[in-house]
Amino acid sequence: MPASAVKSMTDVVDDKLMSDIVHDLRSGRAAPSGLIPDQKPIPDEKSAKVRGSGWVEPNPMGSVPGAKYVDQIADHFAALDREQTIADAMDRIRKLKG
């Protein structure tokens, strides 16, 4: 490590503070603590969870919910297109007859 990096670190953490940190950690890391003590629920037969394999039954094959509405919309626009095609053909016939 470059001397400049060591100097930067020692400027922030002096020897006394580093000595105190080392002294605190000699016996190992402190256990996490908080205001609320750890409370583990006592498992009973009803609430005991059974670990599974992760398998989930697949959804049955079939049409997608709401597909009938999409089909109705498509049928409606197909009818509009058909009407427009017939109207265009009639206009061309009228123009040809003069």
C-alpha cells in the first residue's frame, strides 16, 4: 500500500482509536443487539411448514382469460374492413359505368 494511502488513513484514525478498536475486537465480534429481544415463535403442529421440492402444478391448457373479447373486437374490425372493401368496389364499378 502506498505511503500516501497509509498517511490518509492514519490522519482519520489515530493510534489510540485504532488501539481501542483492536482491544474491543480481541474477544471476537460483538453479537448484534437491538431494543427488541429476539423472539422466535414456538412451532406447533398446525403452523409447522413442510418443505417441498418446489414443484408447482402447471396451469391447465386452454384459452387465455379475456380472449373472447379480443376475438369480438377482431371480428368487428374484420366486418368494417369487409364493408369498406365492398363500398370501394361499388365506387369503382360506378366510375366505370360512368
